[in-house]
Amino acid sequence: MMNSHRSPDQNRQEILAYIRASCRDAAHPFRYLTLSTTDQLSRPHSRMLVLRDLSADDALLMFTDSRAAKVEQLELNPNGAVLFWHPEQQLQVSMRVQLGRITDAALLESYRSQIKGRGARSYTSIQPPGTIIAQPEQAQEFYAFDENNYFSAISGEIVELVALQLGDVMHLRLRCVKESGRWSCSWIVP
């Protein structure tokens, strides 16, 4: 994936293109990411999410239940971290992101219309995520997936990207920082 003969910025562009491609391929290893946030006591929390899109301005798009703990956590502290791992490529991509809820009603409706079949259950459980229940079956009660559901979308604007490519001959590590809409990339020691 990464190539020492390309410039750091060319490698960044290749990595982001690779991540964008994962949004169209359900079997792609980068389709799932680990999102980390912190709670009000600065304790870290990590969970797996599906990457829905990576915009042209380098913002990750993820869907969630608006009652999930991560929503409250990102509102308390918008600083988050994202981690991707591709086992065949031996490529790890970690990111620092600025998180926020998407509130534009028309945009949310367009995202919501993408949800099909059983996927709607992720946003319609009668019991909020994290609720203590006596039996697992109690978590299997759902509202209809209409406008009265708990669907929410989260954006994660990338502010730093660090990629580590493991290799037989040598490892490559790249660090890119985005400030004022411009990327600055350099090789760093793995």
C-alpha cells in the first residue's frame, strides 16, 4: 500500500482513496473502524462502527442511535480517535478527529433513506443502548423505522492521520496533519 518512492502526500492521498473505496465494499477491512471517545471523567471508550462515507473534505461519516453513550461523549468532548487495520496489507491507520452530530434535517433524511431491512434495528430499539435487562430477549423489541426513531449521523473531521505499513524489509510510517484546510505530511520513524 504505502510506497517509499512516492511522496508523503501521494501516500496520504492513496490511503484516503483506499478508505473511500471501503465505503462501497462491504467486505473491505477498512469498512469497520474503531472509534474512541472519552466520558465526563476522561475515561476512554472504544467501539466498532461501520464507515458510511469519507467526504471530499476528509470527514468520516458514521451512523448511530442518538441515545448511545458515544453521542453524549462527543458532545462533551469532540476530540476523538479512529483506528483502521488491514491484516493482508499489514496497514494500520490511526486518526485524530473532531466529532460532531449532523443536524441538517434534509441530509439526515437522505442518510436515513439508505438504511434497509434489519439495519433499521440499530436505531429503533425500545430500550436505549446500555440499558440493563434481565434477559437478552428484552433487547429484541423495536419501534417502526419511521421519522420517530433514534437514527443519528456523526461526522469526524480528520485533523491528523498516522499510517504504519509493516513490511518484510522495512516498516514505513507516515504522519499527516491538517491545519486550516491544508495537509502537511512527513515520514517518521516507525
